[in-house]
Amino acid sequence: MTQNYIVFSDVDETIIKFKSMLKFMDFFLFESDYTVHEDAQPKKEEYLEIKRLVKDPNQKREVLNKRFYEMFEGIKQTDLQKSAKAWLERILEQGNLFVEGTVKEHKAHKENGAELVLVSGSFKDILAPIVEYTNADYLLCSDLEVVDGKYTGNLLQQVIGEGKWQVISQHIEGKDINLSECYAYGDHESDLCFMEKVGNPVVVGHSESMKKLAKDRKWKFIPA
């Protein structure tokens, strides 16, 4: 193994034990200062409906993801960034945030000179505190439009499913990277688009189908 390798990692339920977008919005809409804002109530109602639909396997993740981000229209970016920091501080105080097996391996890779790249359908203003905490080198994620300091609700880039491999491809283009020496961590079938491209895929979490796949393909498995 040379030091010129990259570790690609999903975030939700791979590095952290929950879905960051939902967990953060639980806090932002119902516990932060924004909860008394005049626009909060309709956003709360829309959010609860999206949470209900997320449990429906017939719903398309890309559609729900787009609908989720439309809720951000009119929210000040600085207000959300402030809340994201307070949210993570609270969770860290409570403990039990990170998947320790994943974090331990990421730290070892960094010490070995690897580049750590996080790949997520969430977006920077929610994930920034987690990126800082994990000492990741890059974050490839969804991009939400901001105009005059407020979110418009428009997605400039969606990193869901195959979108993850697309942003990874752009990231490594022109670099002398041997994918057979790279690592990829993921918990869901939607992560296979990049896990299958590297020489060292690692399955994380509770998914029985992914656990079986890891066993069948002789991939490493880390329980969450």
C-alpha cells in the first residue's frame, strides 16, 4: 500500500449513527431559536410529512431529497450554520455519536498518509462540524443555492445514488490515483456505486442485505 491512496466514506450511518439531515432538522425546527419564526409552522408540517414518506420503500430517494431541501427556502444561512454548531455540541455532550470502528480506521488511514474524502447527500452547512471533527480533507456533498444570505431551496448539486460516484470521478480526474489501493466505506446499497470501484470496500452498519453482500464478496464488515 502506497501513501498515495484515498479513503472515500459515506457519512450517515457510516461515520455517524444517524441520518444527519433528519436529526438536525428535528433540532432546528423544534428546539432551536427558529422554532418560533413565522415560517416555522408550515416547514414543520412539511418536514413531518417527509419523515413519514422516508419510511415508504416505494418512495424515490432523489425526489424526497429534493423536496427536503425545498424546505430551506427563506432560511438565513448564518442562522442555520449557528444552529448546526450548537446541534453537534449537544450531541457530543450526550455521547454515542460516532461509529467507533469506522472512525478508528479513518484515523489510521490518515496517519498512514491517506486522503480522507467524505461523500454525502447532506450538505456542507450541516456537515461542516462533523468534517472538522473527523479531520477530513474533502467533503463531496449536495450543494444548496444561497442568494442574499438566504437559501432558495434549489439544489445546485445532488449527491444521491450514482451522484456519489459522479462527484468522486470529478474529484479524482487528472490525479495519479490507483483505485485498487483505495478504500470505500458505506452502509447502504446506494453506496455500491463507489464501493465497487475500489480495491478495499468496507460495509458498515445494520443492513442485513449489505452484511450478506460483504460476506459473499469477502468484504470487511464493521458493525455500527
